[in-house]
Amino acid sequence: MKAQPFNRRLRFALRGLKLTAMREKNFRAHLFVAAAMLMVMIMIRPAAVWWAIVILAIGMVLVTELVNTALETLADRVHPEQHPEIGAAKDIAAGAVLVAGATAAAVGLAWFLHWLGS
């Protein structure tokens, strides 16, 4: 399966995004907030550095949510019964999403404060 052509691997990745969007309410919420933030940025037109920082923060949140979803899906399939270590792994992954979201919120706040000051 390693020597798959690029377009086939791309379809797998896009399917993963679609599955996550269909299954995970939080991922849809993150997409909504990301779209709203990007729309605000299009209207305000900040400096390029702010575009880069905000897009990186958005990407970090979406990536951690995708990894969290993948881990939870795999853990539930491999070990469907409740187990303290599976629960710990899921909680840790959820913590990563929380840290990414808080970091993105801090970036948004910094940008807003910068915008107010300029």
C-alpha cells in the first residue's frame, strides 16, 4: 500500500477530513470559528505576519482535533471496553486539543489588541 499514486493518497486524506467533519461536532465548530476568523481578516486586511500566525494557529487546532479523533477511533475499535489507560490516552489527546485551542485564542486576542492599538 506504500507505493500508492499521489491522487489516491490525496483521496484517502480528503476522506479522513470528511469523516471527521461528519462525525465530530467539535471539528465542525473549529471549522466554523476558523472560517469566521478568516472572514474577519479578509475585511480588516492585517499585515502578512498576522495572516501567517493566525493560519498556523488555526492549522494547529484542526490538526490536533484530527489526531485526537484518529486516536479515539482507533482506541475504541481496538479496545471497546473501558480501560483506565485507554481513557488516559483519550484525555491526553483531548488535552492537546485544549492547549491548541487556548493558544489559538491567545493569538486571536493578541491580534485584536494589536488592531485596537493601531
